[in-house]
Amino acid sequence: QGSITSKHFYLAPQGRHEPKQELQATIQAFFEHPATQCQFPARKLFLANQLSDTHFPQVECEDLTTYLDSLTTTSISIIYASGYLGNPASMFGHVFLKFNNENKHSLLDNTLSYGANVPDSDNKLTYILKGITGGYEGHFANQQYHHQQTTYNESELRDLWEYKLTLSKEDISLLAAHLWELSNTEMRYYFFKQNCAYQLAKLLELVTQTPLQASYKIWSMPFDVIM
């Protein structure tokens, strides 16, 4: 993903720009340093599918297992929150993922939302300038759906539109594993481009194999991803 800046996300010196080198470095690391599999579970799923005759060393990943158990789901929805003029970053809406679990109330479903990590001390002008120029670190936040509904629907009076995605169990597993990889990396947040819409589009493109954003646009907007 274009906004990842952490060197720890890439195992090869030029892995950011040389996919073949990164692939070779990943396979080597999985054998020589098995714990690396805990850092890159999505890569392991992909390689296990592509290299059926290759068997990587077994390794226990307690933190990863706990994380994946928390995202137990039967389906995934993308939620679109309509625009809100009270917050510059939400003027054009917001999108996030909802992990649906049929065994509990939907308000208790887990969600994953991407946004800027903004200190409380920053004023609105600083917020706008840093948001546009990449002055904030971006991160994925894991909250239950009732927190999102309270914030967007009840407090800010915004409409929430839910679109359930037709994804296979394998697709869902790959998305959850890749989100774990992204949660341990550093990313820059840009209001007009590498924002919530950009990150979710890039994430879903892993399994849809279809571009979800127009290549000719210099911005990424939540509504464009929904359309």
C-alpha cells in the first residue's frame, strides 16, 4: 500500500519496489526465522495456496490467534457514513468495515476503521494543515459497532449505509490476516488521497481483483469507493 513508510513491513532491502526480491526474502525468512510468520499471516496464506508442496515450520502465534478470534465473522460489510461538516476530515463521508457475526447482536460486531492519529492539543488550523500535508500517522482502530453508531448516527446525526460483501471464507481470512499486518506498520494519513477510502479500497482489491478507485483521479473519496 502506497502510504506504508515502515521499513519493518519489507524484508528485502528494496522490497518496497522489487516484489520478486520481497517474495524471495519472505520465503527465506519463514524457514530461517519461523516467528516471521506471525508478523505476516496474509503472506503465509498466499504462499501456502500458491506453493502447495512447500511446508513451512510450525510456529505458535498467541497474539495473532487472539486477534483473529476477536474477528470471528460470517460475513463482512462496508459501512458508509454520510458527510459531516462539523469535522473537516468527514466532509465527504467516511467508510469502515464491519465484521458480521450471526451469533450475537449486530451492535456487538467488531469494526475496523482507518483514520489519523490526532493529538487533543492540535487546533483546527493545525489539524487541517497536517491532514492535507501528511503530518499525521494513520492507523486502524478496532471498535464494536455500537461505538460507531453512537458517534456517527446518534451524536453527529449522520446516515449509516451498510453494504454486505459477497466474499468467500478464504477471502475473509486473507483480509483479516492482512489487517493484522497493517496494524503493525507506520502509515502516513493524507486527507485527499491516502485516507479511509484509499486504505479500504486497497484492502478490498486484494480479494476483488478489481480496481475500486478511478486511476485518473488525484483524490480518494468514500462515496467513490461505494459507487
